[in-house]
Amino acid sequence: MTESNPDIEISRRRLLGTVGAAGAAGLALGGASGALAHSALAGPGSGSATGAAGSLSSLGATQVAFHGDHQAGITTPLQAKGHVVAFDLAPGAGRPEAAALLRRWSDTARRLMAGETAPTGDTGIALDAGPSSLTITFGFGHSFFERTGLGARRPTALDPLPDFSSDRLDARRSNGDLWVQIGANDGLVAFHALRALQKDAGEAARIRWQMNGFNRSPGATGTPMTARNLMGQVDGTGNPKPSEPDFDKRIFVPAAGPGPAEHAWMGGGSYAVVRRIRMLLDDWDKQSLAQQEQVIGRTKATGAPLTGGGETTEMELDKIGPDGKPVIPSNAHARISAPEQNGGAAMLRRPFSFHDGIGPDGAPDAGLLFICWQADPLRGFVPVQRKLDRGDALSAFIRHESSGLYAVPPGPRSGEYVGQRLLEG
């Protein structure tokens, strides 16, 4: 279920010839638990600076395939750097211009993900670097279909998300005709991709909004672990795993299934909900460790449920403490968001953290670029967020500031561009 390519091609701009293809490929393997990938070449002490030589060369050499059943950047292990950006088609641009743009973007994405230079006007930003697990993922917003005359082919799952009482959304940083997610384990490689796609847009599309994110770098911990967010919490424990028998059913649209034939182009695709969630870190940091753990329902050090065990131990939601109250509080975030509390609703969370400076009041403008994937947002994100909206203890410490929902088509076949089955079907 990963998009890793075991037959890694050494590009002409990669100066990492000592790395074996098998070792480099191992870095791109892994589940969707939120754990960062580690080098297959790693030995004892590889998480330390003294063991960094092999890890660094493997880091740059790792390549993710552009072609496949699903687009890259969905089940790919979390990357250290990311950019998310939305574009609106320019006035007067329609289906032909959109198709030409997706052709250009797909050609650029294919080349950059292979560690090559951009097809035209390469800026040289990423020279000397390998692919560094670069992924570029494309999606279509609700407004894209009217702009291109494809309203009849817009899936009902792309209907606008409902309003939530805790939303404080900025329309200027929400939605958009086209959405792009960029991830890489090197900041220059990620920015190079962003710059190349922006240049490719030319006169066809204009940036509506753009956000930058980051995660812990591969190799920063002694062993692979689930990532932490800026509150210090282990974040991603409850993610569905590709090894689970119903993973594809939950995350990807069936290749052939119910629904009108006009929507068949989404078979193998997924829906991304994107939310900029500001964390009120000054307020959070004033809480004691015990208070923070009660809000989340898990221990901060290990991510284990308050009912005991390790990070992946099942929560005992019925367990009562000596005080006669549930050990995991009724309004704890982990309890409310658990699939068993939401009719089995599940989504694959694959976020980036963000920090956009310090405000005039001295508070950090920081938080989570929340990105979640599901086969149907009405059965994934929406029921969970509705329940969180009604009584999540974490709501006092976060603010939802922007939102978007995008139909992310399947991966392109060899010779195809992303979205071709929609635009030319």
C-alpha cells in the first residue's frame, strides 16, 4: 500500500552513488501510522549524529513512484517538509486550459519525484539533492467543476462540508479550484517543487492560498515512532493501517461500485479534508501534565491510553476509576474521536505542523495543517467532527481557521496525466 519504488533510478543530479538501491528503497516503506520512515541501512546508534553518514545518503536517495493505482502522498510515510497550496483558474480559463495545466504539472511532478530537473526553466534550487521522498499530490475543489463545464461529473461526496460551531474560517485561505500537496524530506527539494509548479501555472491559474508545514525528520529518534504535534502529543496512533483488511474500503473510492457512471473517474481516488488548526499553545502550556492528559485521554510521554498499556493498547472506555468517574473522561479527545464512538467512521490523518511567526500579543501563530483522507468525507471526517464539535475538551485550546475539501483522483497510468480520466473521459 505504499508508493515506494524498489527499482530506484540514480538520477544525473544525485551525488549519492554509494547507496544501494535496496537500502534506499527501504526508507520509503512503512505503514500509515504516522511514524516517520527510517533507513533500511540503519544500525545501532543510527538515530544519533555519530551514525548519520549512511542515514543522510539514504535520505536523499529515496524515491516515490509517480505512477500507480493511487497518487503519492496519501500512504507515503510522513515527510519532514511540506507545502499545501490552492489555485483558482484564471478568468476565462476552462476545461482546455485546465487539461493543459494538469499535463504540465504531471510532467513536472514525474520528473522531480524521480530526482530530475524541471522540464523547463529549472531554477537550480535542488541541484545536488536526490528525490528525498518527494511526493506531489493533486486534487479538485467543488468550484473546479463549474469552471470547467464538468458539473455533471462532480461527485456528491464533494458537496461542501457542513458548518461547525467552532469554526472561525477565513474564506481567503479556504477552498480553491485546484489543490496541491507537496512533501519531501529536504526543505530545498520541497520548495523547488513548489516553485516549479507555480511557474507551470503561468496564465492558467493563480494562487489562492499557500501554507508551509513540517514534521520530525527521519532518523531524529532512535527508533521509528509515531509523530508528535506542537502540543507535544503523540498524534496518529489511531490511524487505520494498510495491513487492515478494510483499509482500502475506508480510504479509497472503489474502482467499480455504486454511483453514476459519470463519477467512475474517481475509482481508486480519495477525498482530502484540509484544515488549518491554530493551537492556542500559551493556554495549553499553562495546564499541568495531568490536565493535558485528561483533555487528550492518553499519556503524553508514550501516547498510551489512560487505562494503561502501550501506545497501541485498546482504550478501555468503560473503565471506572476509584472516584467513580471514567478513567478516560467523557469529553476526552481520544474517546470522542475513536471509531467505535462514531459508528466505525475512520480517516487517515497525515498532517504537517506549522509555525507562521509570533503575533503582536506574543502568542505563536502555530498549529496543525490537518489533512485527512477517506473514501467518503460524509462517512469519515464529517461524523467525527460533528461529535468533536459538540463537546471535545480539546476545543478550548484550538481554533479551526481555514478549510477545504478536494477530490483527489487515482494515480495516473504510464503515459497519463493526473485527472485525465475526468478531463478527457
